[in-house]
Amino acid sequence: MNHRWVVLDAYGSNTKKNFTELDTSEVPYVASLSPAYHEDLVNIPFSEYTPVEVGEKEVSCYRIEKEVWGKNRTLVLYVSERLREGQTRGLHQALDKKQQQLQELKDKLNNPRAHKRKKEALEREINGILKGEQCDRILKVTLHEKGNGRFDLDWTCDLLAYQWLTQVYFGKRIITTSRNEWTDAEIIAAYQGQHHVEQVFKHLKNPFHHAVTPQFHWTDQKIKVHTFICLIGLLLSQLLWKQAKEAGYRMNVETLLDRLSEVRLAEIWTVRDLKGKPQKEEQLEDMDVELDNLYHTLAKKDI
């Protein structure tokens, strides 16, 4: 598997112009596509998906070729339950907010002192409230004309639309690649590989372990050395985490470093007589069983 490719994640980067440039330059790529423009693919029954092993997880996916921006491309759909849960939470929050806005508008319309309104302006305001977060699919608003420039409104929730969004639409990722020879698992792994890059930047912002800032230096040379030391520390921490993972420990690198920071080595100096030199002895402080096992497991590794 060739490890050189471009990953386009943000939908705004996946434009026809960018894909044309990628096709012309023959730069290998893995990119995500917005499900909003491919609902025919989203509606493919889950029974047609195939389970594949990606890393240590089983992922259900569906592979197809489809014309996208004037060229047949390899597309792989897969389901992320974590994404589905996040999208569902976001939908609930948006529905609560928009229904509150609709209620506020309704109260204004029913206020005896309210100014007369034009129907077209009210419809635009309602559409503005419903816009975004797929809420216009679920909230169905009815505007009642009472005469003399007076209006009222009511709304209902389309349960079928809600079920389609949360059970069919949400959680789906559509990725495309120029690497047609790759397997489904390789394509998904390549796309998800961006997570590791994002984690590196996250680690470098961690104020407790690898933070590049704050820098108490003013010259370019010292700033470069400071950054170099931070990156070396990050690299060694990742190697340590890899060894712990291979030994069966399931914790992130921050938790691992926090636990290992509890290990303390004591130096004991013993004076036996006034003429001889003091004798030094090193001894680890007592640790709980879990930390003791972790330390001695890693101490035996060649890191």
C-alpha cells in the first residue's frame, strides 16, 4: 500500500475545480463527499453492506463506482455509530432551539399590540428559522391568516422524516479515491489516517506534556531548539504508548504519561564510617499493583 496521498476532509475543499486539478496532476487522493448530494447512495439498504476489518474495529461498508464531476470514481460508504450519535445530539439541540424561536414568533403574532405583517415576509422569517441542521425536513409549519394583517402559526414534527434522518442518513460517510486497486479496508484506513495527524497537533497543544507554547525564548535558534525538544518528547511518548498498547494496555498517551509520572526513584546515601565514602543505593518507591505492573512491563521493553 502506497503511503503517499492527499486527504481532503472538509466538504468545502471537495470542489469540481480541486478534483480537476487532482485528476490532471495525477496526485493520489482520498476525499469525503457530502451525503446531501448523494441521497441515492445513502438510501442503499444496510443489508447490502459488507463488514470489513479496519485496524481493530469491524466496519460495515458498501463499494460502488459512480460518476462524480464528470468522471467515474470509486466510492466507499461506511457507517460510523459515533458520528451518528453526535449528529443525533446536534439535531435534538437544533430542534429545541428552533421550536423555541417558533414559539417566540407565535407569541409576537398573538400579541394584541403586534404590528400588521405581510404573509410573504412572515414566510421568509419562518424559512430562516427552519434553515440548517436538517430541521426543515422535520418541522412542518402552518401559517394561519386571521385577516386584517393578523396571523398565527402552528407546527408539527414529521416522525417519518426524523426516523429517516437518524436511522438512514446520519452516520454515513462517503469517501472517494483514485486508488481503485485498494481494498475497502485500505481506503477507509487511509481516510481515517488523518485522525493521527490531528492527534499530533492536539498533543502539541497539551499544556501538561508536549506543549510548544509558552516559549520563554526570544532568539530564533533557541525557539528552534525548544520546538525540536518538544517534538522529540512527543516521538518518545508515542513509542512508549505503542509499547504499552502492544502489551495490552488500553489508555491514551496522556493517561499513560500521567500514570508513569507517579513512579519515583529515591536515592539513599548511607554513611558507615567517617573515613569511607558514603554508599548510594537507588530504590523505587512502593506503587499500587496496576502501576507496578505497567512500569515493569515497559521497563523490559526495548524502546
